[in-house]
Amino acid sequence: MICERGAGLNNSQTKLTDERCMDFITEVAPPLSETIISVTWRGNVYNEVQHFFTTVLNSDGICYSFNLLDRNDLFSEEGIKYKNLFWNGNSSNWNIEEGFKDNRKHYPRSSSVSGVAGGIDFVFRASDNDIDYECTPDFVGFKVTIQHPALFPRGRKHFITVPLDQIVLGSIKPIMMKTSKKLRIYPPTKRQCYFISEKSLKFFKTYNQPNCLLECLANATFDSCGCVALHMPRDNSTPVCGSGSSRCMEKAQGLLHF
């Protein structure tokens, strides 16, 4: 939905933008009900899919996320919370170190069955009016990103493509590495890692490397450009970059090499 630079479009020289840009993006985005028309979860088919998904904003624009933590569990109090973005109303008693704290109704959703029977199926639909060949001349279809629920969704990295009129199967082979709590007696400089409770971020409640890198990128972009990209975490006092700042934002990202 948000084009890359050099997509053959006229670039505005506006250095900064405001919340009206966010209003426009959410207004023109294809609705969830017209984008995902059915979900099969643990063998049950659902045609009413709204309660499965969270509306999010990332570098690709408006996207829909299954099993993402609610914004009250994902973000700290420092960041801006815009309308219903990143909100799903599901309170979580889960964290990545300890898992679920008790046997209450679980969120994020989990499956006890491996293979297709325990997985999730989506049926996507794309309207001809929503396909922009100027933006993506080499690919028309959908992007699917797989990540754990406490990660901020990053649209332009680590995704699989789902072309139109095709079935795509994806499998997950998780690798779980547990860290002994006895390592807490050693300083992080020696063990070369942090426990969640030892490190905090300004905009996120849970410390992990991808969220940390995104926060670093937001800080570097602000230091270089005096603003941050629309999808980046920010507070009320931070300006939002317009398309006239795109070169500056690209340079800031290049400095961090990710």
C-alpha cells in the first residue's frame, strides 16, 4: 500500500506530515472483511474473521495480524496510540520467557496439534481496484510474515509471498533454546544476553532484539532528519517525516546496516 521510492510516482517535497496522513491511509486501506474472507483454525471454518485479527501499521501500510499482542501489552505508555491500530482487546498472561502463567483462556492462541490439522488457513481476496502495478510491478499478491506475538510487525523483511490464484503452504520448525536461571548471577557482559526483566525499551514493554533495532532506527532517523517514519514508534512531540524526507530516512537506515 505504501510505495517504495522510485516507483514512477511524483514525489512531494514536503519534509513533514501530520496525523491527516494516517487518517488517509486508514480510510483508503482495503477493509479486513474484503481482504481475508475466511479462516480455518484448528479444523473449524470461520467466515466472520474480525475477532482473529489486529489492524496494524508497518512500513508497507495497513496490514492485519493474527495473534499479535494487544497494544496495551506490546507498547509502553510513552508511545502514541492511534485510534484502533494495534488494538484487539485481548489481555495476555503470556511472555516469551515463561510462557503462560496459568491455565486460564489463552491468548495468544496456541495449538496442541502439529501439522495442517493444528494450523491456520487464510483465504485472501484482492479487488482489481486495489491492485497498483506502479507500486509493485514485479509482484501482485499478498505478503505473509511469521513472527512471535511480542514483535512489532515488519512488513519488508522476513516475509513469504502469496501470488493471486495460488495455494501456498508454509511450515514452521521452531527451535527453542532455554536459558538457565542460574546465569542471572553473571553480568550481561559476560553471558552476552539479557533476561527480559533486565533491559527495557522506551516504546515497547518487552525487550527483544528486533524491537530494540526498530527503536534504534527511529532514534537514528530522528537524529538525522528531525522526524521519524509514519510507522515508527514515537511520542507526541516527535514530527512525522513526509515524502520529502525519504532520502534522509534511507541514509539513516543505511548507517545502521539492517
